[in-house]
Amino acid sequence: MNLLWGLLIIVVVDAIAIAAMLLVRRRAPEGSFFADGDRASGVFGVLATCFAIFAGFVIFLAFTTYDQSLAGSDAEALIVAQQYETAQFLPNETRDALSGGVICYARYVVHQEWPEMRAGVKSNSINPWSVVLFHTIRAAKATTSAQQAAFSKWLDQTSDREEARRDRIHGAAGITPTSVWIVLLLTAGVVFAYMLFFADSAEMKRSQAMLIGSAATVVVVTVLAIYALDNPYRPGLGSIQPRAMERTLVILGEEQAAVGVDAPVPCDEQGVASS
């Protein structure tokens, strides 16, 4: 959620709520529309508590998804770097092919998959470079004990990488069901409508504005927080960025220079296969 858009939404909702309160206040009797204010306050407390509890559970669900996506992106980047190191123990031909393929895999994640996730698209297709890596490792001829150990390790890391990728894309399209959003917004609307019955012509306008404005702000901020957590890759405050994979690409470049591997990279900077 963009911060400026969030502030604008809060201001607009507060303005509508305050205007509605002041409009109702013109015809409201002294002491509000309720003859028994204590009883009305008790009912309002029940409504507000129900909204708070329901919103709390939804926030917990959304934050769990957010945390899972963040942890998955970090884990995937780490495993990609580890696979590059594992590839160095395999036969030279396999080593060079896997080293270039791992770099292309990372580039594809940053430049191809991340823009799709920002747009709220949960891709059902696999990273094409994972297929290239699979065919390469399947054709490997591991003869020495070190090569056989590296071969087995690579397969384990591939499974871990695919699991981390699944966690990363899990929250791309949001996880909160539409029915939950309907209940959440309907409950918020009931709270607003009930507050209008506390309009009191004997109260000052500023106190009435503060009464409904503060409640509206809290409710709107809660809903916006749920929306932001439910869409962790959308541009805005707190969105998940591909920094871990970008850092991995830098590390892979440094490792190439350190170990003296001059493996060809079969893709461009965007992760698209070279012709």
C-alpha cells in the first residue's frame, strides 16, 4: 500500500464520517438518539470488540502469509548461492553449465518473476532455468567420491529451493478470501452507522467530529494494514523486495572471480535465454 494513497484514503473516509455525523447532529435530540446512554455504550462495546477480534485474526493470517513469503524469498536466495558452490565439485562440463544456469535462475527471479508478483499474479509456471538445471544434472557423470557427494547434495538443495520458491510465491495473489473481506467491511460499516446514533445536538461540533473521526481512523488503518500484509509484493510501504536474490547475484559474481571459473552465462541480464 502506497503511503500517500493510504493517507488520502484515511482523510477521505474521515471527512465522510465527520460530515455524516454533523449532518445527523442537526436533527439529533440532546443526549443523542438513545434514551439510555449506558445501555447503548455497552452494545457499542460489543460491536467494537467483535470487529477488533475478527480483524485481529485476519491480521494474524495475513502476517503469517507475509512472513512466509519473506522467509521463502530469503531461503531461496541462500540456496541458489549454495548450489553454485556445490556445482564446483562436479565434472568440469557439468560445473560450467550449472554455474551459468544458477546465475540465470537468479536473474529470472529478479527481473521476470518479481514484476509479476508486484502485479498480484501468482504464477503457476516453473522457472524455466530450473528445467535447464534438471537436464544438466541428470546428464552428469559423477565418478569420484567427491563428485558423487556433490551430486547428492545438489539434489537435496534443489528440493529445498523448490520448497522455498513455493513459499515465496504463496502470497503473491493474496490469501484473504473475498468472504472474509465482505464480513470485515460490513462489520466496519455497522460500527460507523451505530456511531451516528450518538449524535448529540448539545455537544460541540468539534467533540462530535473527534468522536467519529478517531474511530474511523482506527478502523480504516486496521483495514489498510490487512490489505498491505495480504499483498506483500505490491509497491508501497513494507513491500517485499528481491534484495536477497540481488545480493546473491553480487556474491555469485565475486565467487566467479575468486575461484577463477569462467563459465559462460546462457542468458542476458534480464534472465532471458540468449539466442
